[in-house]
Amino acid sequence: MKIKDNILHYVLAFAVVLSVCLTSILWVNPTYLQNSTRNNQNTEDKRATSDDASKTRSADIYQPTSVVYNENGHSFRQTSSKLDLIDDIREDLKTWDIQSISRVKKMSTQNYEELLKRDHMVFMGFSGDVTTTQLKGLFKNSPKGFAGERFNRIAIQLTAHPRIYLLNDNNHRGTRVMLKKGKFTNLRKMVSSENVEQVPIELKRMNGKYVSFYSTKVRVQQYSYLANKDNASTFVTRLLGTSNSSVNSRKEDKETVYFDNSGQRMTVANDTGEVSYLNYSHNTPKNSSLSNDLTDAFKHLQETGRLLDDVRYDEYDVNDHQVTYRTYINAFPILTDSNYGAYHIKLAGTGGERTDFSLYSLQIPVPAKNNSVELPPTQEAVDKLLQRGIPQQKIKSIRIGYQAEVNGSSKQVIDLIPTYFVLYNGSWVDYQDILDGKVS
């Protein structure tokens, strides 16, 4: 074991050194430095990154993040280390030619839960509520009508003649989707594939939604990545404006503040790399709809110019009209209090519009010290919190996510460690921190 750890340490060190050397070569090579088009090239690189972000479609961000299949009276979360299940299913969804949609009679709690347990049902779950507007690009054609209808699950009864519903956990409403035609090829392959692991779960109601409780111990892959830190000036240009010649800056304690005379301000925490961009001149009306908020927040997300390949819509706060996006790795979100991999976009309030994110991002994967981490059944994790004296009503939700920690061998490497996170006092908190008394 010690030999294996030493080898891993050397491999990791080599990967870091190689990355640093390659970066150094780019900066110190005389040919590169003497190139008269250097500044133009830097500008083009920034534009390319920004262009890549603008090519990200709404359907790439507002897509399901989990898949559950029911069989023989049991529910199973579908996971795979070899297949991108969501992408495969989306190929089916792109063929769905919608004929009409109609509202189903509101179900009782019992009837709704019976539907969630019905055999041969596939449930594609969204992390937060969406509307039919967000289905544009997900299906072949956009559903007409019910523009303000909220839902958080796409349900497919995978029988000989499939039925499709849009479900809302909060009010137990369902919307029936009728197709002219559409394929279900990848959906049918998924439920019988040897490359897909069937992880037993039970859906339990918490805070108005049904949460996946793992019935047995579950092993989750651990990852490590080289971290990249963007230059703050990049976002000054992208957010405060390329033609804004009146941008000023000043140092305030441990922060650097950039501001102009039009009500824009960007604050960067020098030690953590956390960024807060505020625009006091814009403020979304407090009666703005979910559909409008999700549309506007997506535009602000694109304005960062970041590559958004693994970023997904995660949460919506109706009170602050705040939309949260997070980086997902292998179907699990990175949940950390330093905004690592997250974008919080607040559209309304006394402070105007606000976007919070981090200068740091994941670059390339490197060997992880541990292949996977074994987590207890979800109910066992909740029971430990209750035994610790945490009131049941304070545990609003629970889910598996990744804690981002700096690697012990190199500060340039970030370890993504799976654990349970609890929605506690309005924030997602590592349940182990609560058990250890680090969070009261």
C-alpha cells in the first residue's frame, strides 16, 4: 500500500510539474515574446472562450441531473462510469415531436406517491423547478401552452405504448404530453444495459419535494483535478464592458474592487478568488415569473464567458429571484461554501442584480489517491444527525455531492471528495461537519 501511495505521489507530482513547465514555456519562449501579434492573439483567445460560452444552449444547462427506474416494486437510480446516461436519453428526447399537452387532474398525496412507485416508470429529475420554456431545444419541438407551468420531473411510462408526464412534486400536478412520433431506443437500452448500475433508492418527501434516499451503502467515485485561476481583469472586461474607459480599482483590506460611474462594481477576494459582480442600475421586478428569471439568469451566466460544459441549473430561490448553477461531475454537484464551480445569480433586491462565482475552475484530471468513497445509507446519515441533537425540521433536504479540498501534495490540485450534504439553515453543509461540531 505504501509503495502504491508513493507511486501515486510521483505520478501526481509529475503531472503538476508537466503542466507548470508547459505553461512556463508559453510565457518565456523568446519567439513567443517577440511575436508582434501577441496582444491580438490574447484578445482572440478571450473572444474564443467567450464565444464558446455563447454557444452553450439553454437546454444544455436546464437539463435533468438524475434518472430513476422502477421495476418489481422497487426504485433504482441509474448510474454509469462508462456512459453519459443523460446525453444518451437526450438523443431520444430530440426526436419527440409533440402533438399536444394537457393538464391532468390534481392528484392526492397517495395517488402521486403511487405514481412515483409505479413499475416500468422512468423519472428524469431536475434539481430545481423549470417551466415548459426550458424544454425548448430539449424536445424536437417546443410545447405550446402552459408557459408558466412548473415541474421538476419528466416521467415516462416505458411500456409498449409509452406515456409521458411532466410532474410537480410540490403541488402534485401532472401535465400529459402527447407525441406524434418519437424514439425511446436509448431509454430501453439503459434499463437493461450491463454498463448501467442499478442503485436501490426510496423517494421520501422533504420540504415539498421527494428526495432520493439510498437504501444501502453506496460507493461514489472520487476525482482530482488541476485547478486553473483566471485573471480578474478578464472578468472586468467581460462584465463591466470592453468599451468602458472609466473603470477604476482600489484595494480594500483583503479585496480588490473594480467600479465605474454607471453603477457597476466587481469585488474580488484576494485570498479565495471569490468574485461578486453587482449592477445597481438593473433590478428585476419582484413579480417576475420563474420562466423569465431562468431565461434572464442564463444570459448573465453566458456573460461570464466561461466554458460551461459541466455546469447545470441547480436551485431557484423565489424570494430573491436567485438562480444557482453548479458544476456536476458524474451526476453529482460540487457543493462548497467558496463558490467553487458554482454561479449564484440574484436578479432582484435592494442591491440590484448580482453574480457570485470563483476565479478558480477545474482544468484537467489527475490520478486520485482513492478510487471511491463508501457512504452509508441516507437514512443512517439522517439518524446520526438526529442523534447529534439536530431537530428534524432543520434538515430541509439531503443529497450526495462533492466537497472540494486542496490536495495535500500540491496546492495546484483540487480533490473532489464525495459526502452527504444537508440543506441546513439555508445552506448546503457537509453532514460530517455537523457531526464533528464544526457547524452549530
